Amino acid sequence: MKKLVYSLFLTTGIACFSTQIYAQNSSNFTKIEQLAKQGDAKAQYNLGIMYSQGDGVGKDIFTAVKWYKKSADQGYADAQSNLVFLYSHGDGVPLDYHQAIEYYTKAADQGNATAQSNLAAMYYDGRETLKSFPKAIELLTKASKQGDGEAYYNIGIMYRNGEGVPKDWKKVAEYMKQGCLHQSQRACAFYAKLEENKN
């Protein structure tokens, strides 16, 4: 089960979607803890979730961060994404956008679509990193190829605004249609308005 936390970097710009992913099975804390202590990255990630939620153990965000870091250091993308969420909100760790960007980059480089979209929003906005529309488009394109509907929507917005790409309403319509087909409600609403205006 995924819990999405939405935050817009710019009200007229593209959206960033931070994801915190929760454990699917918390019934066997002892077994997960043993696997985590043996170095199993997925178990470390799940143990972090259990501590962050108080699921099968007392809630302890600091211990959760410790286990997320162990998992993230082994390259587990979901743990990296959860650390980004914590660093970008100052939850259990100091607020640190540079650390957030580092973990987003690691997860994005592994093909994590959520991380690619979120990192794209940071490059788009430029508050936490160097502003780069081309880098934002590159990352959003990678996420869209994995079926991320919001990535399609955000690319469409960039074509609408002429940000990093020339303004092109035909491409706006194409990306909004694809976003809608990939379950982005905002893309569906935008595409419906474009179709209305045709008539």
C-alpha cells in the first residue's frame, strides 16, 4: 500500500509527489528483525517502516531512520525514497534538501519512477538544486516510460509553458492523453478541456 504526500513546488508548474511506502506484512517482527540484522536490505527497509509506524514494535522514528539508511546504503530504492521524504520534511532527521537530492538521485538512477518525478520537480523549481528544465524533462521522460501518469502531465505542462522545450499544443494534447490513459486525473481533466475547446 502506498501513501502519497503531495506538495506543489509551483502552483503553475509541475508537481512533486513524495512517497512513503509502508510495510505489507508486520505480523512477524522477530523474523524481520533477524533478517535485517543479517544484512537483508528489504528486511531492513521493512523494519524501518515498522518502527516509523509503531507496527509490531514501539514507534521510534530515529530507529526507523537507522534501518532505512542501512537498506538505502545497499541500494534499496524504496528505502532511499523514504529517506528523501524524511529529509525533505525534517522528520526524525534534520531538514536537509542536499541529502534528499542525494537519495532521490540514487533511487532515480535505479529506475524508481517516483524518485525520477520528484527529482525532476526539484530541477524544475531550482530551490534545492540547480534549475535545469532539460534535466527535468529527461527525468520525467524516464518516469513516463514506466507508466507514471503524473510525469506525462508534467511534461505536458512544460510544453504548454515552453519551459525547456518549445511551446507545442499538439504535444501538450499527446502528453495529457497519455497521462489520462495512465490514470492521472489532472491529465484527464486537462485533456477533456482541450477536447472541449476543439468543438
